[in-house]
Amino acid sequence: MKSVLVLFAILGLAPLAVSQTAQAPSPPGTAPVAAASNIVPELDRLQSAASQANLAIAHMRIEKWKTDGGTKQQAQSNADSIQRNLGSALPALVASVRAQPQDLTAGFKLYRNLNVLYDVLVTFAESAGAFGPKDDYQALAQQVGVIDSVRRDFADNLDSLLAAQQAEMSRLRTQVRDMQQAAAAPAPPKKVVVDDTEPVKKKAAHSSHAKKASGASSTPSGSSSGTGTPPPAKSQ
């Protein structure tokens, strides 16, 4: 039962896990589906046995049992209680499990009802065997045996379904934790490529042009040159 309470607490985390993993879909777990599929055949057996048991009780003449009035009254009360359960409560619980085979809440409600029903049914069958006709007891005892078998198998299937859902919740928690750790990890430093190779300058050409410009500007106006006209000679 502690494991069931733990699972209900974990189920509260399911919406968070689903929202966290929405952007990174993962293969859905198939274990809960496989475990739930084993429950459906048990429900068929249970409904068939319940219908036969209800019919067997309806044909009993408890007032003719060979016992005192108090025992007959108690047996009739048990018979009425069993028939109400078989005809109303049990079919509703079975329908809920059929609609949602993976719903542990519906499954455990049915299982608890089966336990209570079986306890009362066994007591009534024993009384029928002790005080009623042998044929009535045998018809009911056979169905009681089937209900007990279904009850035990159903408990095993619920254990398997519980284990499968716990494993699925564990997988989701691990996936969410990994995503949170990945989001919290520091981003790698950006690499900046600096090109420090300077282009080769054409210094020679630039220097030659500079010298020519400098020589032309430093020549005085009116100065003589090798090819110019000499000045006139002074007269005596």
C-alpha cells in the first residue's frame, strides 16, 4: 500500500514531465499498455462467474434450509447483499476498468470490492453447503472458485501495472532532469578569429612620387640653368 501512495504522489509530477518533454519527444512507454492488456481477459471471466453466481443464488430456497430461523435470516441478508453487489456495484466497477485499464485508482476500487465480495460469498456458500441442497452448493461453489482465481490474478496484474507505471515515471523524471541539466550548463565560449596579417605596402612607388614632388617645389624662380641665356656684359 505504501508503494501505491508513492505512485499517487509521482503521478502529480506527470503533467510537469509531459510539458518538459514536449519539445523533445521520446518513444512512449509500452510497458503500462502491455500490463493493462492482461487485465481485460480477467474481467471477462469475472463477469461470467458473477452472472452465474447471481443466478445460482436467485434459485436457492433459503427458507427451506435445515437450520434455525436466525441462521436463515442471516443467510438471506447475505444473499441480498451479494446479489446487490453482483448486479449493480460490480458491473459499474468492471466498466470503469474496461474504459481505462491503466487507471490504478479504478483497478484498486475493483480489487477492494472483490475482496469484500469474496469474503461474504465464501461464508454464504459454506452455509449453503451445510444447510441447503447439495446441488445448490455445488453450483455456487464453482463460481466462487472462479471469482477467487480472478481476484488473485487481478492482484498480480495490478502489481505488474504498478511496477510498469513506476518505471515509466522514473524514465520521465530522468529525462526531465537531463534536460534541466543541459539547459543549466554554461554555453561554450565563442571563438573570435582575428586576422593580424598586414597587407604589403608599396613603399617604393610611394617614395619615388614623393621625392619628385619635393624636387619640383624646391627650385627657385628665375634661377639660371645650364641651357639658359647668359646675362649681357657691362660696357666700359
